[in-house]
Amino acid sequence: MTDKAKFPQTEIIRKQFPQKDVHGAISMPVYSSAAFEFDTAEEMEDAFLGKNGKHTYTRISNPTVEAFESRVQTASGAPHVMAVASGMAAISNVFLTIAYSGSNIVTSTHLFGNTFSLFLFTLKEFGVEVRFCNMLDVESVEKQIDENTCGVFTEIITNPHIEVADLSALSALAHKKGVPLIADSTIVPWNFFKAADFGIDIEIVSSTKYISGGATSIGGLILDYQTYDWEQSKKLHNLAKMTGKRAFQVKLRGEIARNMGATMSPQVAQLQSLGLETLDLRFRQEAQSCLELAKFLKTLPEVQQVNYNGLTDDPFYAISKKQFGDYPGAMLTFSLKDKATCFAFINRLNIIRRATNLFDNKSLIIHPESTIYGTLSPEYKKMVEVPDNMLRLSVGLENPEDLKADILQSLRFQV
Ligand SMILES: *Cc1c(COP(=O)(O)O)cnc(C)c1O
């Protein structure tokens, strides 16, 4: 499985810029330039036709962004990686590449808030149907797939429900039905989760989270494992006849991403490249602290329920261990008596910060029902099933003893 020996830490750190920097800079230079110049019209023609690998314009490609993508390729093993402006840009670009009017996406209602909204509201207005099912029940997924399904989409650990589907079973089903499996793996990075081992065809990551290295910037990644035969896709069928397994990336990079224009900036690529160098260290520490805090929260009588896949009595412990080893992310949820108790608890915290986001170096707390899902109507709130007595904690790099003390002082506050 995914042990330390297999994560190419040394290669990520050592990976050089494709062309040597003229000054021999040891850190990745930021090519903060909108456009690139050519000596001749012929060279310029070749660049625009993609014949000489040269950059023309930063919305299309940029040397700093390309170097970041190449490091992500090393970290993940994916043959094609595209960096974009945010996790949501990654998800929307993927579906703009494969969906079409009359097609449908098979997924669960247990989704990150904006992903739910993208599927249910935004894409719907372009004639793309979303079909909800229970990802934990393969038969319920199978029933929703038909000849117009453009993809099955799942989060590897749902946020904030912290559920884990059996990814090998899902990919076996999707492939039997001739559709690609697309997964959002933001919660567990490549040092403990290898999408290719579970038959995921397209992996999506919000690099804002673990990779940015301390909430420095917003970014997203699309990883194409080139495992799906796009000749089976109604939309990419003809392209796949010409380009084979590369059809998805040809459509994405050559058309969709450049037309949508949600490009990652070179400044962000540099920050996130640096974040990638310390990802393994930070992730291990945060996941260990998260397990420690989950165990601690379970001992407190004020806490009604704790959800973390690393707890041996968690309903998803076994499948989580199989897929993510001993490190199922650094996000947990827990329940207090009611919403008012949750708010009072949040307001008294001194060390844990009141903020959204995940996997900052700082621990972050949020009440999802009133914030991330706050603008949903009661009908949609019911669909997403986020209870109003639940809190989400993303565990940072503080000393876990200080975090426990902060939780205790807030829970047991006396006037
Ligand atoms: C944050 C997040 C996203 C969206 O990413 P942005 O970078 O904020 O656009 C998508 N999926 C999951 C699981 C997330 O946590």
C-alpha cells in the first residue's frame, strides 16, 4: 500500500525546472508575464500550433505553472495534470469537458456545498441532469446509470458527513457500465491515497487545502490517469478515435480550460509548489493530532457523537484503512446538544480559529449548517442532511495538548 517508501519525497524536492534558470535560482522562479515573445513568425506559428512546446500566453500555459504540474505528476503518478484557479474550477472544467445537454451525472447528495450547487443549479440550466444515489450502496448507484450518464462522481471521504464509499466497487461498476469514475480526493493526499489503485479515472483536488502549505492561496488540480476509454463517451467518441486515451486532456487543455479562463496564476503555482515539498510532513502530523483529538472528544460527556474514520469503532474504519492506511485526513466532526451550544462553544475558543477552509497549519472550526449550507432552502438542507448540532474541526499543527485544553475550557466555561 501507500507507505512512506513509495511517496517520491526526494524526487518532488529535487525536481528541477525543465529549463535551467539563467541565474541558477534554487527556488522556482515566478514567471510573472502575461505573454511570451518570439524571434520569428515561424517560431510563433509553431508555438501556437503546439509544435515546439513554447509558451505563448499565460492563460494557456506558463513555465511556473507547468513546473508545479510536473511536480504534482511526480507526487501522484498521474500521466496528465492540469492546475487551475480553484477546486471548483477543477470540478467545473471536468464536467464542462465531459457533460452535454441531455447527459446526467450520477452522484450523492453528500457533497461539498458548492459542488452540490454546481450540479443541482448551475449545470441543470445547461440541460445536464444530476441523479442522486447512495454511494455506500452500489446497487443504488447502478440503478441511476443509463446510456446518457457522462460520469459517476464521488468524494473519497465526504465533507462534512465523513462517509467512505468502497472505491474499487464503484469503479468496477462504473467501468462495467462504460462510464468514467471521477473522484474528489481533497481530504487525503497522494502520500496515503493513490487514486489509480482504486480505478479512479479522473481525480480532482482542491490544492487550496493541504497543498497550498498553510492557506496561502486558492488552487485546483485535475489529474487524468488515462485509464478510461473515451470512445465510450458520447461526447468525446470522435475525438477519442483520433487521440485515444488522451481524448480527455486534449479536450480539457486544448479547448475547455482556455475558453473558461480559470487559470492558475504563476504566483500561486510557486506558493503551492513550496507547499508540496512539506505536504507529507504536515499531513502526517495533522492526521495524528486529529486521531488524538477524536479519541479525546469521545471521552467528554458533553460531546454526543464524534465522526472520524481513524477511530476503530467508526462504521467506516475498515474500508477507510484499506483505502487510506492509518491517515484518513485531519478533519473530524462532533455533535453538541444543539445549535446554541455549538455557537457558544465556538465563541469561547481561544486557540482554534473561527474560519472555513481545511488543512491550514492552524486548527479551524465551523458550524457547517449555518455557513457552508446556510443559504440552502429548508428543502435542500434536508437533502444534504447536515445536522444543526454538528461542528467541523480541521486539525492544524498546534500542540494537540493545547487544542484539548482549548476545547475543555470552552465546553466547561463557568460564569
Ligand atoms: C474546498 C473543497 C472544494 C472546493 O475547492 P476550492 O479550492 O475552495 O474551490 C471542493 N471539494 C472539497 C472536498 C473541498 O474541501
